Amino acid sequence: MIAEIITPQKAYQAAFRSLQDNQQDSSVPWLKLLRESAMVRFEELGFPSVKDEEWKYTNVAPIARNEFRPLVFTGVEASGSDLANWFVPEAKESQLVFVDGILRPDLSSVAALPNSVVAIDLAQAIAGERYGQVVREHLARGADYVANGFTALNTGFISSGAFVYIPRNVEVTTPLHLLFVSSAAQAASFPRVLVVAGENSKATVVESYLGTHPTPYFTNAVVELALKDGARLEHYKVQRESVEAFHIATTAVDLGPNSSYDATTITFGAQLSRHDVNVTMNHEGSECWVDGLYLVTTGQHADTHSVIDHRQPHCTSHQLYKGILDGKSRAVFNGKVFVRHNAQKTDAMQTNKNLLLSNEARVDTKPQLEILADDVKCAHGAAVGQIDEDELFYLETRGIHPDLARNLLTYGFAEEVIGKIKIDSIRTQLDEAVLHRLNARLEA
């Protein structure tokens, strides 16, 4: 007898069938249909290749051929003491902790949130009568699984996740921390987040990813954010996965009239990471800031693709992404700003700046503007360079060692983005992480 070879695709299919047969989901037929549709689409698309224009600089073949074990029910146990260093003090009583993509109620607490704010397991929200219709209305609407194989795969495995609902006119002063921890080697997890911010609400959401062990694993995350009229949301994402990990993420944002979305993404971890950010401005008066920092070194590849779609008049978008590349590292930035025919009075600014600390580092940057309206104010630009020798000379003449001077200038380059973060403990952690990397380079 010849033993059947279990390919990565077959492993995903087997786990998918197990999830579909789960009795807990039997009362939610629309969810099963959604998963089925997404999984069929994944089978059609497969994983992207460098032949695809959107992926020409990022080769995901190591993910496609790796035999990752999909985790859809329970993962490896992790304790609060293992994760204590990653908790955010300001969100001690307003955090949801997920281990291998599965909510851990014993590590989570939302006691500090207003009673009217909902922060629960996505599976619970789907099955419940109170929020089931809200989830159905927004889930898989912003994140397009028809065009993206990774998003299709995540949608096929929707089970546990975070559902956050902020009612109209509610201001949440405490940040909500969504902590995603990978603890199992050779495992694939599928974090899913749905945030619905009601009219004139205000909140801050922190999204963190990390691994407890330096082993290969695969995180495939999808985050959907829907902001209603006048809603204001600050969103921080900190990606500090294991250096052996693979991190693929999609963030889809739908902005209502006069709403405001302010996002800052910090990328430190993973050997290969990709973040797709898609912001749809389909109502007048909306505004967004989509900023980020990627800091990579030898053996790391970080890819950021963003699309800011201006569909209606009188909308404003700001984007600043910075990259620091050291050793034999690689980064990609592709930012697109669309201004549709009737999107007059659009104000859009996009900037990408990269600092190369090594002659072996490489960055491919491609800011794009596609303007179909005539009464707009739009600009974009990209810069790639090394440390300014005049600035370095100035510090050296003040008695500062050349290596320390380089670190100070590099830190100052990063601080423009990190300084945007208004949560003190997170900003301090990120400052320390940047300085640690720079000091390690100095010692090497």
C-alpha cells in the first residue's frame, strides 16, 4: 500500500472540513455558506506568486510549501505569567487575549470598558441573537476574499476572533488591547477582528502580535473596521512575531461621513511579513491617517501595500511610512491613492522614506496616484538614502562617538512615527526595542 502524501493544501482542507462539521455552528447556516464560498475561492486562487503584479517583490513560496498545521479549535496552553511582559498596563482590564487564534477568557478582562461597549468572542457574537445581524452585515464586506488568496483562506477558517461594538455617542477612554499570541511550532492560526464604531463614538484599539518561541509558524490575520457617521478611532498595530515566523495581514477600513481613522503600524518581527491596508472613503467629510514604521535586519522581508480609495468629495488622507533597513534585509512599499471622478476637493498626501544602514539592504518603493477628478490637492513622494554625513559630522564635533551618533540619528528617524502613539507604555516599549536593535548592531 502506498501512503497518501499530505500536502499543505490537503491539511487546510482537512481542518476546514472539521470546522464545518462542528456542531456549535449548525444553527448559523450563513456562516457555513460564507466559509464554503471562501474556501472554494482559495482553491481557485491558491497562494499568490511573483507572477502576480501585487506580489512581484514578495515570494510567499515558503508559506505555500510549508506543512503548517491549521489550528481552529484549541492551541497550545499559555499562562498569564508567560505573557505578562506583553500586557499593556493602561489596558489591564480592557484586553482580549488570543492564543493560536483562539480566545482565552481566563487571560482576558473587559471590566474597565463601559457597560454598553461589547468586546466578545466573534463566535459568540455570530451565534447570539443580539449581535448576529450586526456581524452578518459587516463580516467579510470590507476584506475582499474574492481577490486575495490569503484573505480567502482566513475567511474559510472564521471561528474564534474579536468582535467589538461601540454604540453611538459613547467615548471609550481606556484603550482596548487585542493580543494575539502564537505558541505552537509549525502551526497556522487565523486571527479575525471585526470592529463596528457607532455614530459619534470614540475609541482606541491596540492590536499586537507575538510569538513565545523562536520557531516557524504562520499567522494569517484579517481585521475589518467599520466607522459610522462622525466616529473617531485610533488604531495601533504592533507586529513583533518570532524572527522565524510568517505574518500575512489584511486591514480593511470603511469610513462613514465625517469619520476619522488614525492608524499607526509598527513592524519589527517575522522573517517574512506582508500587510495590506485598504481604506475606503465612500462618504463626504471622512479623514484618515495611515502611518507606519518597519525596522528589519538580515533575514527579514517586510512588505506594505496600501490602497486609499477616495470615492466621494471633501475627504482627506495622510500617509507617512518610514523604513529602517540593516544587514541583508528587504522591504517593499506600494502605496496607492485613488481619486474617483466625483471626488472633488480631495486632499491627499503620501510619503515613504527609507534609511539604509547597510550596503546590502534593499527597498522597493512605489507610491502611486490615480486621479480622475480635477479639483484636488494631491502629492506623493519617496526617498531612499543613508545617514546624512553632515549631521553625523556635527555630532562628532560635539564629542559624540561616531557609532553612537549614527544610533542617535537613526533613532530620531524612527521617532517621528513612534511619537504618534499616545499610549505611554507602548511608546516606551517601542523606543526600547529600537534602541536595543541599534545597540546590538553597535556591539556587533
